[in-house]
Amino acid sequence: MSAPPLIAISGLKKSFGGNAVLKDIHLQVQRGEVVALIGPSGSGKSTLLRCINLLSVPNGGRITVGEHSFDFDGRHAALPGEKKLAQFRASTGMVFQHFNLFPHMTALQNVMEGPVTVLRTPRAEAEAAARELLRKVGLAERADYYPDKLSGGQKQRVAIARALAMKPAVMLFDEATSALDPELVGEVLNVIKGLARDGMTMILVTHEIGFAREVADQVVFMRDGVVAESGPPGVVIDNPRQESTRVFLGRFTAGDARATSQAA
Ligand code: ADP
Ligand code: MG
């Protein structure tokens, strides 16, 4: 028997004013699955991630993450109460393009902050867990550094450790490497790869098509607020069925997305 999906999204709609940005999105993610969300700028990828952790309130549809389920009927934007919302947000760790670390806190303090203030974890326990997470992202030696003394890649790894400290059921990455100098991209992708190996459920918005092919179990191609095509990387990236997917992937240069599809 197959397990129920960890994340189930059905009929999800989101508009801003008269602008329908998400139109009837359906998506299921199994526990331990890595989903790469790709598509042109403005297709709704960030909005979808923001809806999944309720940073944006959908206008319609249903979102389930683990034991949390929310229905949005379109008439009133129904957000859960503050406590349930905080719990839910903690269960969906979000990592952004810009790291949003607290500048007046060290790496260690940044990672401890959520557990101490939101989860009420005792400080000693939160510190031990934070040090372990910094070790896991390769920054044990940088625990006492302030963000302005860290490189972009190091800051992003602290941001990942900070999200992990909340023991999320799923990690959501929104172009986590887009703001980095090219030579710093690899260290962040390696941390994400390690999480995939550990069985973390993840949704990654990424323009790193080669990386998506390598780590994703499922690739979702979005266009104009709909899922235009989804499936395993061998299909969506290497043998897309939709013309729009082909056109999008055609923008990536040889050595990345095209290399295999042209060889095939
Ligand atoms: P992507 O991440 O795929 O580039 P986004 O989800 O950021 O796309 O944006 C999709 C569309 O939604 C864009 O047209 C954008 O202008 C619009 N949009 C996103 N956020 C807002 C907002 N807070 N207010 C108004 N329009 C928004
Ligand atoms: Mg975006």
C-alpha cells in the first residue's frame, strides 16, 4: 500500500487584485521526495511556495502538509489562529534567495533563535542542536561569526541550518543559489544534496537545471500559473512532452539542460 502524500495541494488559486497568479494547482509530494519547481519568471513559482507555508493566503483550494490541512473557499481568506499558524510555519522551513539572517546575531544565535522563542526549547538544548546543525552544513568553525563576516555561501548555509533547527517536515527553497557568486553555488547545492540523501522532503525552485535532474524525483514545470508538465527528470527535462517546456529548457546552454537531451 502506498503511503498518503506528505504534501497535497488541490485546486489551489491565488490572485492579486484581478491578476490570477495561481490557477487550479494540483501537486502531491511523497515523504522523502525532492521536487524541482522550474519555469519562466512570473509563472508563479514563488507564490506557490509562499502559499504552501501560508506567507501568502490562497483564494481557493486546499493545502495539506502532514497533519495540518487548510481549506480556502475564496470568500474569506481563512488563516488559522496565531498558534496553529506558527506551528505550521515551523513545519515548512523556507530558504530564500536573500538570506534574511539577523545581522546583530552570530551564526549560532541565528540558528538558536527560532527553537528558543517559538518552540520554547531550553537554551542549552537549542545551542547543542544548533552547533550540530552548523557542523552538518560545514560551518562548525563559524558559529561565533556575525553575518557580515561570512560569505554569501556561508550565510545561505546558516539560513539552511536555521530552517532545519525548527525540525521542519518539509524544506522549501526559493532560488537559494540565485544571488550567489558562481564559485559559491556548489557549496550550497552540496548541502541540499546531503539533505536529499538524508531523506528530507523538499521543494526547490531552481534555475540549476543540471542540479534538478540530479537530485529531483519529480520535476514540475510551471507556466502562467498552471502546472504545464510534471514527472521524473528523465521525462520533463530530457524528453518534455510540452512545447512550452522545450522552449523554456532551450534557454539553458549546452552542458546544462541541453547536453543530455541533444545526445539522446
Ligand atoms: P516566479 O517566482 O515564478 O517568478 P511569482 O510567483 O513571483 O513568479 O509571481 C507571479 C506573478 O504574481 C507575477 O506576475 C507577479 O508580479 C505577481 N505577484 C507576486 N507577488 C505579488 C504581490 N505581492 N502583489 C501583486 N502581485 C504579485
Ligand atoms: Mg520567484
